[in-house]
Amino acid sequence: STENGTRSVVNNLSSEIPLNLDHGDPRMFESYWKKVGDRCKFTIEGHESLSYFANPKNLCWFLEPKLEEEIKKLHKMVGNVKVEEEEDQFIIVGNGSSQLIQAAFYALSPLDDSNPINVVSAAPYYSCYPEMADLLKSGLYKWGGDAHSFNDKEEPFIEMVTSPNNPSGVIREPVVNGGGAKGKVIYDLAYYWPQYTPITAKLDHDLMLFTVSKCTGHAGSRIGWAIVKDKEVAKRMIKFMEISTIGVAKESQLRAAKLLGVISDSCSNVWSPNFESFFEYGHLVLKERWEKLREVVKKNPLLSLQKYPLQYCHFFGDFSESHPAFAWMNCKNGSKDLEKILRGNKILVRSGRRFGTDPNYVRISMVCKEEEFNLFLQRLSTIKEISD
Amino acid sequence: STENGTRSVVNNLSSEIPLNLDHGDPRMFESYWKKVGDRCKFTIEGHESLSYFANPKNLCWFLEPKLEEEIKKLHKMVGNVKVEEEEDQFIIVGNGSSQLIQAAFYALSPLDDSNPINVVSAAPYYSCYPEMADLLKSGLYKWGGDAHSFNDKEEPFIEMVTSPNNPSGVIREPVVNGGGAKGKVIYDLAYYWPQYTPITAKLDHDLMLFTVSKCTGHAGSRIGWAIVKDKEVAKRMIKFMEISTIGVAKESQLRAAKLLGVISDSCSNVWSPNFESFFEYGHLVLKERWEKLREVVKKNPLLSLQKYPLQYCHFFGDFSESHPAFAWMNCKNGSKDLEKILRGNKILVRSGRRFGTDPNYVRISMVCKEEEFNLFLQRLSTIKEISD
């Protein structure tokens, strides 16, 4: 089926079919996994993993022990999270981090019969937070909008902090002033990996979320994990997971464990000294793409891109800029609808409106396949003639 | 890990640790899959299935085409569902049928700002429906209790019809009188397979749910499917799946496709003429277990079991009783708490209370491992001395 996918993309490219860079579908990483070959092949026998249970002794009874082990090993190797002893830190697996975000809303909402708690995030915020919070018109939580304009500090609230931010790629901290006892923070750290951004600190927050989609590129596996300090919060998240989906597919967990293990191996040079690590590969491809994109944008007086500071990355042991998974581009003429302009040039992207900001901003996926990225640059470079 | 599981069960059995028959963990089927051997081995390469998308051309864009094909093939083979052409019937995959139940609640709830729709089911009903309906205090739907006592026919409602029923194993129809335009029915058909019950008709309802857990025994895979006639309902269920988990793990879908294909092969005798089909195996094991259980219960004046009619099964071409995945047992002395009595004898089961009925009823899993079932009979046969 991957082979068919490849062929159909190539066919699409040769015709004038719109190029879809709206989703962050991470197919850029396919070529690395092809090079790794049989080391990342996953096999499971028909009689394995029939049970609902992965580890009845764990609070998170549906988490495969091998996945927990590989998650901790990778965080230690990368140095992006402070890994603690078992009873000080709970790992909860989810069907993607999407489901864990909802589990966290549930777990952090008040237990009494008060009004639904406000979920806020600083604009531009991830476009799916509002629909996740409001989907079921829950009496427990609701979307409260841009955290910058959230002032009702007497009420409890949940602030989503996405760092690096989706869509803008910048490193973030909570913005609701003080936060204090009434505010609870969920750190969505999907992009806090060395291919996207310099690793500057071992994070140690109360509730942190990660996802395989953005770490390894396996979006189709729907595996995310939460790292939670408070046992009662962890218990409530697990309860949500039980009722919502009775846990998470064992096949995907075991395959994700294998893939994370392969990444750890690639970083410790266990194969051949010349085999580049997964993060080196991702970093180099994204760096090159960003350089090419900045060249094209520089030639267009209409367009501008988010800038990132040079920072020391503890993982690579060197200074680097961020090379986010999305480009956050804007039209210097503030009255333009940039999504519409790009659509007219057969480039589909997500409008700034969806992220709680202005339509002269758009989010563009940088993790597409190579031939898609090249076509994107080619189409983008013709735009000035149309809209200047 | 399965090997460890086996060892730990054996250790548990030799000591006086409680035997857990509370969940319907379908480990009974492991021995069949072991016999099938390499035919049901599943392998996936590291570079496959990275994308969020399985089939962008399908309304259900996250459904693997191979899984859809094998689902239809198996339904045709078994004759339990009328399989229609593509635009007359939509197949939607979910993370178990649990998630699809919630997707269906969402899809069938009113679009306007009216009160939450009542979700009802005839007692004894599946113990998870109330908590699924009420988990998030949704403004769209809420648990409305036993369908027998639901009278507010002027309001719209959703009736869950579980057939064969969990916990009681009987074949069911809607009970809310008339139903009519205001009532919508969800058929939960998890157990409508030949190992559990005679297949008497090709069902053709508006919204039907199935799950791999109960069909093949792979509960750990978290794969369920909905068969939906109305395109707008299908679209809303798909939207729920997108926001809830961005679809379903590709690994599990592809493995489930393989396993369903193996079951179809086993029914059409493609291997050797003496290799019993999956359904024959399941039917024979459950028949034998039910006979043994009825023998033990017959000797105990305190206990009684649900009875089932003899019916003609179109799949086996013979008359048979049902042999449900759960035993629905009751204490003839109505004032007893049967769950507590069994717990005192180190048998953990689910109380009738949880199913909206009396505590003199309990639900007992019949799909456990062989050694667990034997221990269950052994412990059960000693009970009369204690509680008579």
C-alpha cells in the first residue's frame, strides 16, 4: 500500500492537482526507515497479545512494559525530560496524544458540580484544541479561548502550553499571569525533539505529553504518551482511557517500542560508525528545507517567516536554530488572505484563523515527502507575479 | 510476554489467589491461534504506514482497504449481516466497539440546542453503557436507564440493543414501545458469531457494531467496526473518530485484516480437510464448557443458569443452543448477594447490580483459559456446603 501511495503522489505531482500541506503528515521520515531496513521490521504471532491486559501490576495496566522501557531510555538518551523513579512519575499510553489531551482535560476538571473549567491556550494555538474541548459540550470543561485574554483568575482553568508551539515553532511558557493554585498546565511537547529544536533543558513539569507521530514519524500508529507526576491525576487519566477505548492497541505499542529502540540504537552508534542517527538525519533534512524555503521567501517582498534564536543544543553539542515541522508564514500586507492566495496556486495550507489569529498567517507542513516539498518551493516561487 | 503470562497464571492457580472472571478476557482462543501457526504471523516494515491516511478516497479515510475487504468477506461467509454495495453501507473502524458506541451517541444526538438525548437499554444491560454515556457530562446525550421503564416517548431517545445480550446471552429486539420516528437504535452485535449463538438471520439494521475482541479473541488489538446505512450518521461518527483519536492504529487494522482472512480461510477448508474451522473450534470448546457448568450447577440447589432455545444455525447447518461468552447465573434465594458469595470462594465475577438488576445475579466469563475454567468449576462445586 505504501508503494501505491508513492505512485499516486508522483502522478498527482505531474498533473496540476493541489498539493496538500494542511496536515503535518510526517512522510519525510520514510526514507530513513527504509535505510534502516530489517532492523525495524516488526513481527507478531497470531496467538500473542489476545488479552486486554498488558501489565496488570502497573497502574496503567494497558501499557506494554517494553514500550515504557523504551520511552524512558529514549528520554534519557535525548535529555529532553527528567526521567524519575517509578512512583514519582507515571507513564500513560494513549491513542495518539489527541486522546491524552482529552484524558488530561477530564483528569484536571473539578470533581464537584461547579461550572465547566476553562481550557485556554495562547494564540496562535493548535487548531484542534477548541474542537477537542467543545466536541461533546461537556459539563466538565470547555474551550475558553486565547490565554492572553483570559482574566477570570478566580475560576480554575487549564492552560495548554505547546512547546515548541504548533503552529509557530517558538518555545513557550504559560502566559496566564501567575497561574497559581487555580491554574493547571498541560505541556504538549510533541515537537520537543532534536530534529525540530535545540534541546536546552531536561523538562520536569507535572503533566507532559509526547507522540510517536512527531518523534519517529509513525503517525499511522496512533501512539502517544503522558508523563504525569500526581498519582490521582494519573488514575483519572487511566480511567478516561478505560472508558473511552479500553486502552491502546498492543500491536502499535510493541511496534512503537521497537522503533524507539531503533532510534536509541541509531544514536549510540551500535551499527556502523557511518550510519547517521535518526535525529541527525531529521535535523539535516529539515535544516536544508528551511534554508531553501527562506531563500524563496527572501525573494518575495510579500512574504515573511517566523525567526528563531540560535541556541545551544545539549543533544547535538552545538549551536543551532529551530527547524520546526511547520512553517508559520505571513503576508506583510496585513489585509491579504494568505490561505486563499496559496490555494489559488494549488498549495493547500491551514489559515491563521484556525489558530485563533489573522488570515494573513498560514501554517505549512515541512515534513512532507521530498518531491512534495520541491513542488511546494516551485509553486511558491511563482506567487509574487500573481499577488504582488 | 504471553509465555510469562501463562506461567504466572499457573502459579496463581496453584496458590489460593482469587480467580478473576470479571472481565470477558477472551484468552480461550489462544490455543486455536497457536495451532494455526505461521499462517497468522503478521509482519510490518519500519517504513510502512507512517501516514495518518489509509485511504483518502474513502469517506472513512483512516480505514485500511484490506480490513474493509476482510470484514465484508467474513460477514458474507458467516451470513450474519447483509453486505451491501459501497454507497448503501459505510464501514467505520474504531478503537474497539467502545469508541464506536460513543461515536454513535455523538452522531445520533440532536444537532440543535435541545436537552441531551436519553440513552436507554433494557436491563440487564451491558455495565459500561451508563459510564460511557455519562463520563463527560455531555450536553448532547446522557444515560436514561432501563429501557423497560423509559416512557417519555415525546422526547427523542437512543436505545442500545445488545444481541446476543451481554450479560444474559439472549437474542434481543428493541423494547421501547413502537420506537417510531423519535427513537434511534444502535445494535451492539459483538457476540453475533457462530461460536456463541446460532446464526438465524442476515441482519440489516441502520447501525450495527462488531468487535474483533469477541470475534477472533484479539481483545488487545482494540479493533471494532460499525456498519452504517445513513451517510450523514456515518460522517458524524467519522468526525468523532477524527477529533477523539485521529483514526485507528494501522498496525492493528492490518493484523486484524490478516486474522479475519485466516478465519475465512479456516471456514473454506483451504488448508487441510481435517483442520477445524475457527468457529467449529470455538463452538465445541464453549459447548463443552457449558455442559460441564450445567452439570455443576444442577447439583447445587442454590444456583440457576439462563436457558436458551434450540435454534437452526444457517452457518453450521444444524440445530444448536446458544453457548454465550458469559454465564448469567442467579441465586434462587433472591435475598443473597451472589457476587459476594463467589468472592468468598475466590471467584471474582460482576454483580447483577452493575447491569441494572438484582445482586442475586452475576455475570461470569466463559472465555477464560482452560486451566482457569477448570479451577472455576472446582471452586464452584464446593460452594453448596458454604451457603446452602
